Amino acid sequence: MASNNPITATLGNIDYTTRVDVDEFDFTVDEPESIGGTGKSPGPFGYLLGSLTACTAITLKMYAQRKGWDLGVIKVSADFAFINTEDGQKRVIKKSYSFEKAPTEEQRKRLMIIAEKCPVSKMLKSGVEMEATSF
């Protein structure tokens, strides 16, 4: 999964409107107008949940194809929730799934396990160490 080309974010003169370059692609990240952005692109958490839901859907599709299961359109949704714990509030990502063609109960149980095996899910669950290499 290591990339030869790092992903780069460039923030210019328009408050919070940031261009992100990934290989030969680019996209814009922004913040809502209510906190000073232009509100013309998703914010960082939108892209994070988008990466998670896309990776999960792709993982489910790949598995279903290998098994010969026709699930039709696969939809994965995710949102943040807050749960009160003894240590205070904890942020949790809640995911839900829907399929155009309903899986059997046995397939559904297996798909729930497979969904958690997507690389983005695994990375978020295990945590990631980060280090600054320059400033």
C-alpha cells in the first residue's frame, strides 16, 4: 500500500479551500461557510467517511463476485456518533449496509464480517502512528 508519490495538500489564499493531489488526480477539500470556508466541497471528515464507505463497498463487491453472489447495487453509509463512557464521550463511526438484491441470512452474516476487513476499516480500527519528517 506504500505510495511512491506522496499525497499533497495545498492551501492557497482562499480560506480553507485546499487542493489535494493524489497521483494523477486532484480534488478539493473545504469547510462549511459557517466556520469560514466556501462550503463548495466536502470537508476532511466527509472525505474520511467517503473513503471508508467506498472501501467497504468495494470489498463487499469483490467478495460477492468471488462467491458468485449477485447483490445488485451495494450502498454503505457511515456517520459519526457520540457515546458516553466512564471516561467521557467517545466518537464512534456507525455503518449501515443495503443491497438491491437481498442476501440470504447466511450471506448477510458473512458480509458483515467481510465488511470489517476492508483496508480502511482495519486501519481506522488499529490506529495509525504519524510522525513529522520535516517542518
